[in-house]
Amino acid sequence: MQSLAASRPNLWEAGGCDVNWWVPLLVAVITGPVVVLLQMLRNENTTQHAESRELLHHMIIKVDDIHDDVTELKDDFKQHIKDGHGNQVG
């Protein structure tokens, strides 16, 4: 029994036009704008990423400043108690 592929003539090798030439053209027409749109979104995301990194860096500096202030207040409070001012009732 012959396979279906063997019984069908290969028109491409015989000089025929069995290949649908419009398929690659259709794919290019559809994917072209999609690729351009994705590239635009990628650039936007890159810009947003840079802005987010700058904001994160600013927040880290603020948190470090607050940590330093809390540490200083904690040390002052310990010294205040050590000096005997923590047991006074008014």
C-alpha cells in the first residue's frame, strides 16, 4: 500500500506552484505591527524601570536616615535612664 505523500506528486520540484506564496506575506503583515508595538512597550518599561530604580534609591536613603535617627534617640533614652531620670513620677 502506498503512503499518501508518495502518491501525491511534488509540484514544487516539478516546477509547479503548490506552495502558497501568500502565507509568508500574511505572516509578515500581521507580525510586523505586533513587533513594533512590543518594541514600544519594551522601551516604556525600560524608562519605568529606570524611574523605579531612582525612587528605590531615594527610599533607601530615607530609611537609612530614619534608622540613624532612631538609633540616636535610643542611645539618648538609655543615657537618660542611666542618669536616673527614668524613675521619677510626677
